[in-house]
Amino acid sequence: MSCAAQNNSRPKTMSRAKRWNADVENLFRFQQAGYRDEFEYIQVKHGALVDKWPETGFVKKLQLRDNTFYYYNRNRECQDEDVNKVKVYAY
């Protein structure tokens, strides 16, 4: 997270992902769990650390707002047909 993102919790713009990459993969996982991105997750969960797979850096586990958990594989889960559904926010 950049310093700007930490100081301003509201995104300035939103665009859609065009190609898959590791950042898009992680955004896909956060959005599937009901969060905008890692910044919102940390805000809502009061500074909770994000559990990531060490080999890939992909999100491993997220706690939902109802305190249940989503668990993710270490491999890619965002398929090509889902890439354009991922929202990329700029702060």
C-alpha cells in the first residue's frame, strides 16, 4: 500500500483489469470475499495480516465480514473469463 492509500481510504478511480497477473489474482480473491482490496480488508479487520502463500504471494486465507473464512489454493484461481470482472482501484 502506498502512503496515499493509507491516508485516504476512498478510491479516486476504478478500472477493470485487462490481463491476468499476480495483483489481479489477489484483487480477485479479495473481491470474491467481499472486499475492495487489501487496504479495505486491513481497515475492516483492524490491521489483520493477510495470510499469503510463500511460493506465489497469492492470498491464502481471508476472513469474511461474518467471521467465516475463505481458503484459496496456491495456484491461479482467477480464470481468463473472470479477469475483466476484477475492479482495480486507484487512490
